[in-house]
Amino acid sequence: MKQILDDILSQHTKGLVLLDMPTGTGKTYQVAEYIAQQIDQLKAQNRKIIFITHLKKNLPFKELEKQLGRHGNADYRDEVWFVQGKLDAFKDHFSTYIDDIKRLFPSFKPYELLSLLKEYEQATKNGQSTLIGVLEKSSDKPIKDFSNLVKQRLHKEFKTPELRLDALKNNSDWQWVTKLFPATLTLDKPVLFMSVSKFIYPYDTLIQSPMTITELLADYQVTLFIDEIDASKHILQDFIIKQGLRNPIDLVYTVKQIGMTLSNSQFSDELLPPHKLDKQPDDPATIQQNLQEKSLTVNKDFNLSLSLKSRDKSQQSSFIFYDKKPLYLANAQYKVLTLTADEAKGTVWIDVVKKTTEHDESNTTLGGLLATCSQTIGYFKGGIHMLANNYHANYRFDGITYDNAVRSYLNFFNFKDSSFDNLVYEIQYARLTSTWKQKNLESDADKNDPLRFHENGFSYHTIIDSDDNVSQSIVDTYSFPYSPEALLLDWCRNFMVVGISATANLRSRLGNYDLHYLRKRLNASSEADFVQLNSEQKQRLSDQFTESTCYYRQTYMQVTPHGLVNADDEITIKDEFINLFGGQESEDIVQDLFNKAPIKDENNRPHYLKQFYKIFQLWKAYHQQQINAFLVLFSKGYYEELDFLRTYCNILSQHLGLPDTAKEEMVCVVGNTSENALEGIKTRLSQGERRFVISTYATLGAGVNIQYPIPSKFAGKLVKTNHRPPNDNMDFDGLYLDKPTKLISYLDKDKDNTQHSLVNLIFQLEYLKLSGLSLDSFEKHLQKAFSIYSGSGHYKSVEKLSKFDDFKAYMMQVLIQAIGRICRTNMKCPKIQLHIDNALLDHWFDDFGTSQMLPEFHKINAFIKEQNAKPNIIDSAVAQQDFETVRRFIEKMKYKIAAGNITIDDVHQWQGLRDFVLKNPQKLNEIISPYDFLYINFEEPKTSYYYSCDEDDENFILLKQPTQHCYTASSASARLDRLMQHTGIYEHFIQKGYAIQLAASRHWLQPILFNNIYKGALGEIAGSYLWHSYDLPNLSDLPTKDFERFDFLVDDGIYVDFKNWSPTLQDGEAEREKIYYKMEKTGAKLVFIINIVADSNQYRPLNRFPHPTKGNEQLIVELPYFTLNDNTADMNQINIIHQLIEEYQAK
């Protein structure tokens, strides 16, 4: 990898390269070696190397020190600088420099801050996570106040940045400042280490005004290493969310304020300096005039001189989401908020009325007003940006920064504090992202490019009426104007960014940056490059990886699954506990355990019990397999339940004749206290003790080092996995992976939800919209999120997000990084015990090939493939009379179909099940068969039954009576009665042995079989019969990997999908978005979507829908019917089908 760095960084000075070597293969070592070899040349070449990470514990100081000595550059240690966070710097150094502080600032009283810092240090040592959070907030203001005090005097005594920096370095009265505020030496040191969060705007060196890091280092050639680059996205996103929530803007007030201010006064001459920028066509005076005219027009059009007020006093809040168009949410569902001016009462009334087509485009709606105000504020921000740019160009050599200039213009308007801060922040970042926005877009396709979300972001408005604002309604706008990708892109435009992570190239917008967006923007840039490794470089990395794992074969790895897959009721779960604890004599113990189990949510009691069961299973394995250091990873921490777990693990040990060491050896590492707890565990392990460590993916996931010094008891007993010198540390020899959950932000309708969780969920939905989530489904998820957040509780059912490849890849990213925690060294125990959640068998997503994955990953992957390859699940279910196995098979097939990893055995089993239900949708009373368990049995014959299903279509519930949103199983709902009116279809069904009627019966197919297989199969069989009867081209089955994406293949790139819809079930736009996604996956050029029969003589014509951006390269052709009501063909449509097939065959 070192040679690759040399090659790439000598050829490219700006851009992005991603290196995805697995954990433990020497990435950090080789980065440190590169820095050590370059450090003596950096100042002479006006270069800087910066290393940032999401975990400050991962900064490779010690490794760099070794490398500096090895390469004869030990004298350059002082050229390396750690830009510590302010709170940590104060904690470490404040008490040391109190005398120095008092000499310069005799009136400053340090002892209150000193007391807070001592409390913070003690709370950190004691692991008091709640108190740590309180003290962090309490310390923030006094540190900020002291920072301002230092800055004011520093700027007063030393007039230029150069003089200030010199004083901090060489003046003994001021040198202590660099310890408390390490960022002061950013410009002086050629090698900088810092956390990702420290790298984000505003970057404050004290010697200058805060600015972006790219502006601060604009005169340097910078190489930026980002450790665990994919994890850094979540930190940037968290920053964007916090900024947006911290400073909401009142758009209506702000537009009114701009108009009023510019009507009554003008910028001073100081704010209208000479026009110096040729790239900006308008001079400052013209910009000022344009801002005035724009704001006054909006004020006039919407009567903004009047107060905005909701007429309905009972309405407490509404939400409007804005992403290219207003979308009303929560308690405004199906309605629109209109505006009515009432000059007599000095009010513009907000009324809630039924939504109509006319209202959607009208400016008399509140959504229209806010959209117009947003555009006006956007125009205003652009104008202020141009004014500040020009001002900065005139006075930059006087020490005036762009940030100074922006604030000077905004201060002219006397905005509210939150609006002022919002505008400063957004103007700064609009400046960064504007470079990547296409200025002269040539087509609507470019303008509507969904990737522009990263540069435009989203916002939402909340309308609140309260007793504190009787005369007007408050309309706050929360704006999130860009994504983390836009920030990273700005770094790539200014620096050469080297992203390092085992999953750096993972294609998941949820878990990683949007690589498609980054590549597209960088490839279109003349300034920066998206660097991809050539074949020779890839081979080098592959060879390096092979070398780093060449002796792994000397280890023995075993995979063991855990969990209760089919136990959903408490009685069955209790029986499993009794078996685990030693049989019937332990029944009282288990009952006591159940009574004392610390379960926070009784509605999820079975889930909690099954999780505890897995921990007890793992404790048993820990002893029986003699694991020395066992890392047990869940999505949830079990710190509060630890005493309970220790108590019953000891009891389990006693019953099974195992050591009862739970009190000493079972530990839990979660939250703010994890660093100290982990260090204590390492110390105990190095002394020869054993540990069973329960933690979470979030705590000990990506990038965390858990290896420990090799204890004497392992001398001569470990396996060295490569040719390199042996590490002083060794890895854990046991790992458990629970199925990761909470990957998507979850809003609980029964609990208070934070606004942060709401916004994080919206970001995730936006990413999924770029990855195949339809616009209709996106809007339903949004409406659900805002409804739960506001407490209105009314929302539509939504589709399951976990079915998307993006989500699955994200889950695998978490697991890959978790496996890496036990692969940090080349010293291994001879036996490595790998334990997994049984649920992973259904959700494992192997789309990563076989190269450059850790041996532990390959072992688990092979085990899961072997388990999933067990022959004929359906035959097994029949033999065991187990309908749960059938249900799981159907759910697994839906998952596999979406993922495109179907096997030929899956296809055969699915087709066999489909053929059975087509022939036997009901069971005859007098016949007893081994398939009876597939049916629901009623006391009396029924011609139909009712059921409901949850939003994931996984849990079906029988209903005695129909409800508003229920489903019906009947001949009419399956449209069998209508299909059988066609003589040809009727005879075809008889010939095939398929059922031709659904009469009254006591035995009906289970809902999941009727809903998910039978209804669709009817359309496919009827449609293929009609297609052939019309002498259309032959149909073929799809390749195995594309099974069920469409029904049939006509020719290369041409597909047919038959539907058995009734008109009320058609949702064209939403379906088309799903179809475009499938077309992308299969490489389809033309897809016919054909509904079999129409229910009316008013036949709608065939419709063509070219792809929104690719046009006719991907064409959907919808046929609302395939046979007329007299059961004859519409030959005009048949001829068009022939013509289209011939046209696309010729392409």
C-alpha cells in the first residue's frame, strides 16, 4: 500500500482515492510510514498532511514515532501536532497554567471552571455517563467566554495574524495558549492529527476569525487521510442536523425584515466598496437594488404587512416538508393550508381546507408562501454571498475574512439571533457547495437530477399556535441545505483525500458516502480527480492481503448459531429455558427468572426473553469452548440488566457444572464510559484472566482497538498468521454477532421522539429514494414519521425498508466492521470460536465477492450458505406439518428476489408451491392430505374471509368482520370469477388442473399464501395464455438471478409483467418507480405492464412512460387491459406491441 500511496499522491494533488484493505492488514502502519518519509520535505514544499478519524483513540502517534526513528527523522517529532478538542485540552492543561492565565488576565476568575473540569475528569473515571453529558454542557459557556477574552486581547496587542502566531510560539507570556487552544498552531505545523468533528466549520485558530478549514489552508497543498472514512459520514450528518435544529429561521419574518430595512435605509458607503470581481456581473449597488425589489414583491403579493394567524384555534401544529415541492404532513393530511387576507383585522388567516388540484399550484396556500419565501431567502443569501465576496476581495489583505464580511452585511438587517446564525451558517456552506452545482443546465433531466439532493438538501416548516403568541402563528423553518457528501466533496476540491476503511468502497448510501455522486461530480471536474486503482495496484493490495493472512490455516475456526427462531409465545420460550438450565428440575428457577426479568416494554416481552436466552447460551459456550476473551455484540447494551444476567449465569453454571465466574468475568461496555472500561478489561486479560464482554455495534464497532497485551500463559501457544514480526498484543478468540437492528432511525408512537431522530430518518429516506425507494413510498414514510412525531397517529401503511439492497449492504457493513474487531494483530489463539444469531441465516447479504475479506468473514459466509442450501424446505415443512417454516420460506424468497441472489433450488421450490396453490386454493372436506396444515379451517362453509396484514406483509391476522383497511380472500378479490368468463382461459385452467371456482368452503388457503402467491399466479398464467393466443413472440423464463423481477423475457432487454389488478388497487406512479428500479437491475430497455381484464367498457388507451432522465432508453408500456369485455383481443394494441418489440430488437 505504501507504494500505491507514493504513486497516487505524486500524481494527484486534489481529489479522492478510497483504499479498502481489511482490518489488520497494516493500513495505519503504512500511512505512518508514508508520513515519516515525507515529513522533512513538507515545509519546503508548502505541504501539509492531516490525519483525521472518528475516534481520537485511533490517532497513530506511537506508530508514527517509531517510523520517524526508523527513517532517521526523529528530530521532526515537534512538527507533528494533535489538535485536541477544547474540553479535553482544558481538562488536561487548565490547572497547570492558572498562574500564567492570571498574569495576563488578573480579573479572570478561573476556579468555577476549574471545579467543573475536575468534576468532569472524575465523572469520566467513574463512568458516570449522565453526569458527563451535564458537565460537558456546563463547561461549554465558560470555555467559550474565556476563548473570547483571550482572542480580544491577542488581537488588540498583535495586529496581524503573523504577529499573533509568533507571540504564541515564542512569547513566554502567551505560549500556554497553544496547550488550551491547540488549533492556534494549525498553520505552523506540517503534520496535524485531529478528530473528524474538529475538522468541521467553524474552525477557530484564535489568531483569525473562524472560517472553513479549506479557506484556512487555501495556500497549502494538503493531503488529507480520513481513517474509517465511511464512519465519518455519520459524524458529518450529525453536525448538519444539529446546526439545522439549533438555528431555525422564521422565513416570513425574515423576508418582511429584508423588505422593510431596504425600504427605509441603504447600505453605508463602507459596505459598497468598488466592484473588483469580474466573475460577478452585478456591482454592489445593483445587488442591493435587486434584493430590495425581490423582497418587496413578495411582501406585496402575500400581504406580509398583515399578521399570519391560524383561524382554527384547535390546531396546535402542522408540518410542511419541502423537497422541490411543498408536501403537507401530519394533521394536514389530505388537506391544504390556504391564506385569506383580512385587512380589517390586520390578519392573513391560515385555513385548513380539502386539498384540490387547483390549490397545489396556487400561491394562495401557505406552502406556496413558504416556498416563495424560501426562494427569496435563497436569492438573498446569494446576494449577500456576492457582496461579501467583493468586500473580502477589497479588504482581505487587511485581515478581513469572508466570514467577517458576511456578518457585516447581515448585521445591517437586525435579524433575530437564530435567523442571523442560520444565514451565516448557510451562506458559508452554500459557498462551498456552489462549485458543484451545475450553473448552466442544458436539460430538464439535469435540473431534475436526483443526485442534486446532496447540494440542495431539504427543509420543513412547522406552524405553531400557542398562548404566548395570541396575535400570530409562529412559522419556523428547519433547514438542512446539503448532505455530508457535499462537505466531503469540498474537501476533495481543495485537498487530496485518501479514504481508508475496510468498507471504504461499500455501495450503501445509508452506511457510506454516495460513491456514485462523488464519482460523477469529480469526473466532471477539471480541478479534482476520482482516483481508481489500476489493475496492477489492485493486485498489489490483493497480494498484501494474502501475505497478511497466509498462516491462518493453522487456526481452527468454528461457527455456532444461536437463538429461538420459531418460539414466539412465552410458554414455548419457557420450555427452551428449562431445557437450557438442565431440565424439569430447573422449572422453579426459570419461573423465578421470568418473574424477575428486567423487561422495559411488556408488549415486546417475548423478544426480551429470547435475547436473554441467547446470552445464557453464549455464557454456556464461553465455558464449554474455553474461550479466553469473548466479544458479544448486540444493537442494544445490557448495562442496566447486568446484575440480572450475572445472577442467572451463575445459577446456569451451577446447574451445568461450570465455573460460576459471572460476577468477575461478565462485563458490559457501552456509552461514554467505554474507553475506561475497555482499558480495564485489557489490563485484566493481559494478567491472564478471562472476560465475557457484552457490548454494542455502536460502542465497539468500526475502528475500535480491543486487542490486549499477550499474557504469559499463552507463551509459545499462539499462531502467528503471517511472516511479519509478532505483535506484542493478541486478538480476542471469541465473537458473537447478533442481527443488527436500529439501523434506520425509529420513531416510537408510544414514546417521546426527538427532533434529531426525525431529521436523521428523513436523511435516510432521502438516501433510499436515490437507491430505489419510490416517491410514493417516500412520501408515505415521511407522513408516518411526522404523524408519529407530532402525536397525530394517522398515517398510511408503508413498505419495509430492509428489503432494499442499500439497507442490506449497510447491515453487512456493520457486521464486517464487527468481525474486524478480533482481527487487529497477527497473534491468534489456535481456536477461534465464531457465534452468530440464527436470524442472520435469513438476512445475510453476500454481494462482496471472495477477495479481500477476512478469513473469519469467509468462514461465517460459508457456514450460512451451507445452512441455507439444505434441500427442499417445503418438503421438510410438510414432513413436520410446520406452517411457520412455509411462512419463513416465503419471507426469505421475497428477500432473495429483491437481492437477486436466488438459487435454482429456490426457483423449483417456489414454482412447486405456486403450482400447488393454483390447483388447491381450497381443500375438499372429505380428503385428508399431508398439506392440510396450509389451510385455515372454519366451522361453517364460507365464500370469503377477511384478514389484515402489517406494513411489512409479514403478520396476517384473521378478522371476524370486515374493517376499513382489511383484505378479502374470495373469488372476486382474486378476480378468478372474471377470468373464468374467458372461454380460452377457462379451458386452459381445466387442462392444467387449476381450480376454476372458489365456492363456499370450510378450508381456505392461509392469508400469506392467498395474498402473496395465489392472486399473482392467476394473472401470470392467464396473461401468458392470452399472449400466446394473440400470436405474439415466444416468452421465456427469466435468468435465475432475475427470477420474479418480471414474469417473462421476450428478447434481450424486453420483458413482460402481467397484473391481476382491480382499478382501485392501481397506483401507477408508485408502481412505475419500482419498475424503473427493476429495469436498472436487469438491464431492461422495454417492459410491458399488462393488466389482464378491465371492469368497464370505458377502455383507457395504452400508455408509454419513458424514464424521467434516460428517456426511451428505459420505456414502460402500460396496458390497462389485455382482453375486451367480450373476451376478444384489441388488435390495435396487439399491433403496437408487435411494433415496439421489433423497434427495440433493432436497437
